[in-house]
Amino acid sequence: MSHHPSGVVPRTPPRGPQALLHCCHPEPALAVTVFVTALAVAAGHGPAGAALALIHI
């Protein structure tokens, strides 16, 4: 078994969906989603228009 010089065994990086969750930033993504939805509603779009705005992000 290979050990790091500090004596700590290195962890295997996550793979698959777990890796995606590990590297994404959900808070900023949620903030952008809320902001774009608020802009769509403020511009007079209804629920369908707000949903279309979200699809185009």
C-alpha cells in the first residue's frame, strides 16, 4: 500500500454523480436561478415565461 510522505493514506477521488456534486457550487447556482426568475416575473412574464427564462440559463 502506498502512503503519502506525511503518513496519511490518500483518498480516491469521487467518481460519477458524486464527483459532479463535489465540484459544483449549488448556492451560486440557486442564487442565479432566483435572480433570473425574479427578473422574468418583474418583466411581466407569467409562470410559463419564467420557466422559459430558466431553461435558457
